[in-house]
Amino acid sequence: MSENYKVLIDLFPENTEDEFDTEALPTVWEEKDAFNALMTKASEDMIKLTSVIEDADDIRGTLKQFMWSNCKACHSRYREEH
Ligand code: HEC
């Protein structure tokens, strides 16, 4: 899954915002550095998650901390409301 994120960064190249039917907000391109930073953090946390999840007492909480919080952090800023 972590590799997917690196691929994902390449899915939002410069100046393609009008070419695809996307739910990504224009701010993805306007704040590209911030967006990529969030994507990189999500990727790194995912790697951490794979190493901590086996010993985690609180699987729900650990997933929330290392995965969902990153999804949410990015979606709430850069993804269109449904
Ligand atoms: C760095 C930003 C970022 C992170 C982190 C992120 N997303 Fe997203 N996600 C987006 C954006 C932007 C879109 C809208 C893209 C589009 O529709 O083209 C999206 C769309 C989606 C969609 C809809 C896809 C579709 O084809 O309609 C799903 C499902 C999704 N994300 C799941 C997740 C999950 C699960 C995580 C965490 C494990 C996650 N995302 C983390 C930015 C992010």
C-alpha cells in the first residue's frame, strides 16, 4: 500500500487539473508541496503501521492513528465533498 502512495504522487502532475474528471480540489495543485507532504507522511505512517500493528493492544486505535487520521487529514482539505 505504501508503494501505491508514491505512485499516487505521480498521478497528480503539474497542470493536469483540467484534463481529468477528478474529485481532487484545485488546491491539490496550488498547494502541491503541502499535498505531497501529506502523501509522504501517509506513506511513512503506513510503513510504521505494518511494524507496530502485530504487537498493538488496541488495533482500532492504532489503525486510526497511523492510517485513518492521514486519510482524513488529506480528504478533508483536498477532496471534494460527496
Ligand atoms: C495526500 C492526500 C490523500 C491521502 C493521504 C489519502 N487520500 Fe484518498 N483521495 C485524495 C484525493 C485528492 C482524492 C480525490 C481524487 C480523485 O477523485 O481523483 C481521494 C479519493 C479517494 C477515494 C475515492 C476514489 C475514487 O476513485 O473515487 C478513496 C476510496 C480514498 N481516497 C481512500 C483513501 C484512504 C483509505 C486513505 C488512507 C489510507 C486515503 N484515501 C488517503 C487524497 C488523499
